[in-house]
Amino acid sequence: MRTAVLRSLRSSAAAARPAPANSHLLRRGFSSESVPERKVAVLGAAGGIGQPLSLLMKINPLVSKLALYDIAGTPGVAADVSHINTRSEVAGYAGEDQLGQALEGADLVIIPAGVPRKPGMTRDDLFNINAGIVKSLCTAIAKYCPSAIVNMISNPVNSTVPIAAEVFKKAGTYDERKLFGVTTLDVVRAKTFYAGKANVPVAGVNVPVVGGHAGITILPLFSQASPQVNLPEDVIKALTKRTQDGGTEVVEAKAGKGSATLSMAYAGAVFADACLEGLNGVPDIVQCSFVQSSITELPFFASKVILGKNGVEKVLDLGPLSDYEQEGLEKLKPELKASIEKGIKFANEN
């Protein structure tokens, strides 16, 4: 079962990039015996996203040390996943006084910390709670593992990534190549929904998703989907809307008992795996992510990026857009700009 899960994670990550002719040799060269030592820290590991994400990182053979941190509950989570017979050594850390230990020596830090969405909650409601949590955690990252790659899951990502950037700038540790807003769940949903309407096997589907990570700022580029199937415009609009509202769909379906924790954990594990492969020198790693960018007039934007040994190797252009997508791009910019500015303002005033 573990092999099947990892194969699924790898196929999701690989679907975004062409395979080089010698890819089978490259993959074989990265067996668990020869890959570099990599420490991954999960901040918020006892939460609804954190627990399944910790499980998925435990079964990833690219991870040699797994540090699980939360304000409480992590010793139990760590004890549980530590019994799984995989490569990584697991340690649990609880409380602010143990945060430094969790972060020291980390190559990759994944942040699902904070409160999840509940019915009726807006992302502004989330901001008021999660912004301070993210600022505190990023202050510790700047101190204890300033060179680590940071995967931001905590919502609202459109604001928490700018908060993290400002914290790192103040600390003198900011490297724009190493800060990522995880938007992979938007891609996962777009692939799933598109495959269902196009009647094609989902494993071979790729759909770039650009913009941001909330509501109308999420812009799936179905005109660039592969395999390309000519779907009617009303279907494309419905697919776009469903992708944008995917989180709300799950929140409402769970009826107050949770948000999209399981699918987010899966998406977070897919993106983390891609980052680790990039760190280890595997070529042609392409994922969509919310990063510092100059492809639009906005300072941060989600698009396809090439991952490498230092994080972002290159931010790729948007490519050709349909008229509907171009219209969506212009509509999302004011909202995304406001969210970015809100994060920057919070970081500078608190």
C-alpha cells in the first residue's frame, strides 16, 4: 500500500512536467539508500491537515528526519507515525519553547498551522486568527533555519505568504526562491473535475492553475489542459467556478465538522515531494505555486515554476489565455492585490 501511495504522489507531481529520456535512470538513482539526508518540519502537525500530512511525509523515502510541531498534541502524533516502518526518524515537539528544536537543521518547513474554515467563515475571518500565528512561526524560521524552503499552507495564502516575506526581510534572511504558497489543491481539483467532464483518465491530466488561492483569484487554465478536449464554454465556466469554490463545497458537505483537510494534506505532500526532488537535483520539476513574481504587475502570483536545488529556478510565463481566462485574470487582480497588501500591512504594523 505504501508503494501505491507514493506512486500516486509521484505521478501527481510528475504530471506537470515532461519526462526526460533518461528519467527511469534518474529515478532509480534516487533510491532510499542514496538520497541525501533531508529534515522536514511540519508546523501544526497535530491539526486536521497536519496529521494526515505528517503520515504522508513519514512514508516519503526522501525524508530522513521528520520533526512534528504544534502547540499541543504532537508527542502522540509523533509516537503514532513513528511506528511506521519507513526511513525517517520522527520527533514530536510541543509548545513554543520546543519550536527552535523542531526547526534546527530543517531543509523544508511545511506550515499547515492555524484554524480551519468553518461554515460562514470568510478568509478575512481566517486572517484575523492565522496572521499572527504565521508571523510568529516565520520569526522562528528566520532564527533557527533561515535557509530552509518554506511551504505555506495556512490560509489565507494570498496574505500569509506576503506576511512571511516581510518577516524574513526584517530578519535579513529573505530568499524569494525559497518561499512558496501551496496552491496544489487547486490544481488537484482542476485535474479531477476536468477529467470527469472530459471523460479521460485523471492520472494523465494536467491543468495549470494561476493567480492566487481564494475564490475568484483561483484561475484554472483549461485552455492549456492536457489532454485537450474541446468542452463547451458553459462547461468550462462551471468547471472554473467549481474549482474556485472547492473549499466551500467541502466545508458545507462536512456540515461544520471540518474543512478540506484530507485533500489539502495530499496536495501538500505532492508539493513537498516535488520540492525535495528539486533539492536533490532531479531535473524538470514543474509545479504551480504562489511565489514572488514579475510575470504580472503584482508582487506575488501563482503560476508554473521550475523547482531546483535552491527552490525556484524559474517562474514561467502564463502562456496563451482564452478570452474567458484573460477576463478572469483582469477580474482577479484587484482582489489579489488587496490581499497581498493586507498581509504586508499586518507584518509591518504588528
